[in-house]
Amino acid sequence: MSRQPIDEWIERHEKEPDVVAKEKLERLLRVLELKTPDRVPINGVMGDFQCKYTGVTWYELSYDLDKARASTLKMLHDFPSDFAITFVPMMLEGFILALAFADYPDFSNTIRFLTGFYHDILRDQWTKWPGRELRKDQHPQFPGGNFMKPEEYKHLIENPIEFIHNTILPRACPGLGKPGSSQWNGALIRLGMAIQRIVSFQSSFFAEIMKRGYAALPMTNAYTPADIIGDFLRMPTGAMLDMRRYPDLFKAACEALVEHVIKVATAIPPSPPATLFFIPLHLNEMLSPKLYNEFYWPYLKKIIETLVSKGYKGFIFFEGDHTPHLDTILELPKGWGIAWFERPRDFMKVWEKLKGHTTVMGGVPTNLLVAGTPEKIEEHIKNLLNQVKPEGGFIISLGNAELPAGTPVENVRAYINAVLKYGVY
């Protein structure tokens, strides 16, 4: 195989990691400021592709810390990126737990995601894990659950934290048992020990990748109130029905949750040069503009604007097709943060709408790497960068970083090679 740009970049990671890490950080800070960097930053890849490429199962990525570490380090080495989103061990949505402990800023952010280790203690019904409810080769899943009755909205509104502790956690997490019981207390102690183990492991892991040419941008977490209801309390279908049947209660519940979401996010104070807050959106694609603007956006907007005013930068994953709601993003202050788009109908429409206002991330359909050829990938990226590169404020990425197992290795390399070739200013 002839020497390609990716091979030279890998070699630089090995020989001068400190220089490479500094370049990556400067790249990301420039695009956050809506300016042009030395090169368009690249977001990395993961998913079933990682399992096949590194020879591990999802069970091992979820429960074997040594194998998860080795697998992820190999991915970061062989397929380098500027903006690496890594979950070691594998994690799923768990913001409800961070919310439950919002009054404890010293650890609320450490349980924002659920791991298989936490799942084994809590036996939570929101998630399913390989080697437990799933085969060892199956990706962890988040089916969510319906754990709140419509008539209980009033309790959620009166005291969200107390309601989550006294009503939701006992229903959704049978491993906890009854609040105040010996089972409850014992499970929370075991959960604390598991959290300490994972946090210690992750601290060591991230320190290691920083020594291998990766930059560190602190990140905290937030969530959309309507998604808390849809993901953890009522299922998406229940939430959407509630918007129509109990609109005032739904709005009051969202309003009551805002304060506590912000409390979780600000548990990690902003620090220079930038601290991101991460929010994945879930109900957005399912809602008409009318419902989105009435029940979803006002509370999300309030959270974003509050955190930006406190010195944070946003990092929002707009799942699905967010095109019908694009105009609302322009209501945010210029340079508020990064908007990552999963599968917009027309990416260039997104870009033309938001360029110069929002740092845009995306532009490469996941299926292009799955079913395309290196030549088609290079052509797509070349054409894309010719259109968006002059403006600055752009991070190139797949719509979803998780690639299927059958994705050809040469296509992943072609994706990185094309950006290294055509993304330079």
C-alpha cells in the first residue's frame, strides 16, 4: 500500500504527540470562534466497526476495562481525528441519574451516563446490555420506559428531585429496592464504589490519550426537559400524547426541570480555553414545528442561553432530520457552540442557513462510508470542502460516528485522507 496522508499523520502522533495535540486544540478553538483554522477538523469513528476491526465484542467494550482500553487506543491510533468522541467503557443515556443527584455537584456529572457496571447494580429498565439481556455481540440498547402516570405530573412539578427519588427510581431500578431500606442503601454504596472505579479508569485513560496526540476540552452535560420526559418517564409516544392532552402540565413540568438541568451542567465550572456542554436531542425529529416551538424549544433555548451566558460553549447533537426547525437556532447568540447534524435532508441548506452564526458539524452521510468507494468518498469530501471551507466554523463528520461492522477499512482511511488532502487552508 502506497504511503498516504493518514500514514504521515499517524507517524506525527507517534513522534511529536505534544505538537499534534496543540494543533488539534487550536483547530477546535478557531472553529468554535467561527474562524478558519489551519485545516478543517475531523471527527472520529466508532461503533460495530470498532468491534470487528479490533477483535472485541460489545460485551468486552462494556465490561472488560483492559480490552476496552486497548481496543479504543488502537482505533485512536489507526484512525486519528481532531475531535475524538470516546466511550470507555461503553455508555448509554442516564441523565435521569445525574438529575436525581443534581444537589450533589461533586458527583452528579459522573453518573450522567449508564454503564454496564451500573446497570448490574441498579437493574435499570431503561437499558439492555450485552451478556445480560442481549447476546455478547449485540450493541447496548436504550429502549427507555414508561414509569410515570399522567396524574403524577403534579408531583413532578412540585419537586422533581424528590419525585425521581421516591417514585421513578424504585419503579425503573428494581435493584435499589424500597427507598430507605437496607437494599436501597447497600445498592447506592455499591453504585458509589462502581462510579469511583470507572472515574478512576477514565481519568487514567484520558491522560494516556493526551500523551498520544489528543487535545482535551472539558465537557459537562445537560438535557432537554421534554426529552427527560420522553426518554425516562413517559416514552416518546406518551410524551407526544401528553403535549396534546395535558399541555399546561407538560409545559409546567419542563419549566420545573430547567433549573435542575442547569444545576447538573454547572457542577463542572467553565474553564479556559473552552468548556463544552453536551446535549443530544431525541424528540426533535418527531415533532411538527408547531409542537417543537411550543413544547420543546423554549426550554432547550433557555438552558443553552443560560449556560452560554455563564461562559460555556454548546455541543448539541441534532438527531434525525432537524431541517424543519433550523430557523430557531438563529435565535441563539452568534458563536454559541457546535451543532452536529445527523441526517438532514439537505446538508448545504443547513450550512447556508447557519454559516457565520453557528459552528456546524457533519456533512458526510454514514452510508457513503458503508457502501461507497474510496474514490466516491474523496469526490464527496472534495466538493463539500470546496463549498464550506472558505467560511470557517466547520467540523467535518459523519452524521453518526457509529459505523456498521461491514464498513470497509479503506473507506474509513479514505474519509480521513480526503480531509487531510482537501481541508488545508
